[in-house]
Amino acid sequence: MKKITLSLFILAVLFSTAAIAQPQFNALLFTRTDGWHHQSISVGVEAIKDLGQRHQFSVDWQDSPRLFREGNLDKYDVIIFLSTTGDILNEEQQAVMEKFIQSGKGFVGIHAASDTEYEWEWYTQLVGRMFKIHPVNQTTRVTKVNSNFPGLERMPDSFLWTDELYEFGEEKVEGLNYLLTIDESYYEVQPPWGNRKTEGMGEFHPSAWYHEFDGGRSFYTAFGHMNETYLDQMFMEHIYGGIYWAATGKGIIE
């Protein structure tokens, strides 16, 4: 009788552990580059894996585009482009990515994800705005313009932030919901890029946003150039909020 009771107890523990270990959702972390390769990618990968452990979601890291084949993405709920650059997917792989979003799944773009696939119009609309130019790393003041999005709950309404401060081109799609903006009066906007000149974006300089697109969801943040960024708890809460919403559609306070 004791042996039966012990066996039932062990089975109960095993089933309980298995239930607890089930991920909330599955994320594909993609870091392919065909241009500038950020040194912070490796730190970012480990930080996002840590987020997966902390918040109970699975993270599969992939640097090769070969996974973008029919059926291979079915198990994922969100794809994270971490500082990808350049032309990284062929037309067949692009079609697979489009079907993934159209099926109701999510996309998260971090930093140089907006410096990727300029000639793929659908992707530029998915991201929302594309990278144009940046100065050297400097400090600016960030303003939170939307408090209803997940991951921003403990972020101050205004704070100083040091990063590679992206300037963006025009909106590629209507309906972008802006989360963070930066103040150009705090830093020198003119980058030393030879003949490429800029006067900045002016009074409204967005750095993070989200929107629903083509049946799915998209979140983008421009921050994340420096290794140290991924050691910042506030920034990682910002990243997780985007991942959580993109993967589940949940978390926005109405």
C-alpha cells in the first residue's frame, strides 16, 4: 500500500512539474545580418533567453534563414528580429514570413531591425518606419507618450538615456501607435557621414511604437545598440512587454 501511495505521489509531482514547465508561448529569435553586425547581438541573445526563463516562454535562436520554409514556423507565436541588417531573406522565405504574420502571429523588431530589407515593401510596412541615419552614441531625454502598453508600467514619464539614436524616414503605413519619443535638443543630431546630412526629425522624434498589421501584430523599439542596454532592467521590461503583446495580443490597458 505504501509503495502504491509513493508511486502516485511521484506521478503527481511529475505531472505538476510538466504542467508548470509548459511555455506560455514560443518565440523565434532571429539575428541574421547582411551588413553591419552589432557586437551587442550576443549580449541581447542571452538577455532574451533570460527573459524566456523568467517569464516562461521558449526562445529558439536562429542565425540562418533556412528555417523560413513552409511549415517550419508553425510552432512559433512571435518572431524577434534582433539587430538584423541588410537583405536577409529571399523571395520564398519572405512569402513564408508574410504567411506567418497573416495567420495572426507577432513580430518584434529591435534596433537595427529597421535597417533591414529596405526593398521588401511589406516588411517596411510591418516595421512601420525605416532607419535613415544616426549620430554617435549620446544621451537624450526620453518621454513616454503612451502608458497603456505592457512593459511600460514602471518606466518613468521622462528619463535620460544613452544609446545610438536612430533617425527614421516617413511612416510606411498608417495606424502606428507611438510609445516613446526622444528630445533632439539634448544631443548633436548631425552625424559624421560625409555627404549624408540631416537636420533631425524635429519636435516629434519617435523611438518605439506598435501596430496591428496584415492580420498580425508588430512592435518596434529603436534602442538596443550597446551591450549595457541589455543589462538594464527597465529596457528589458520594455522588450518583454513588446514580445508578450506581439505573441499573445494581450496586455494593453483599455
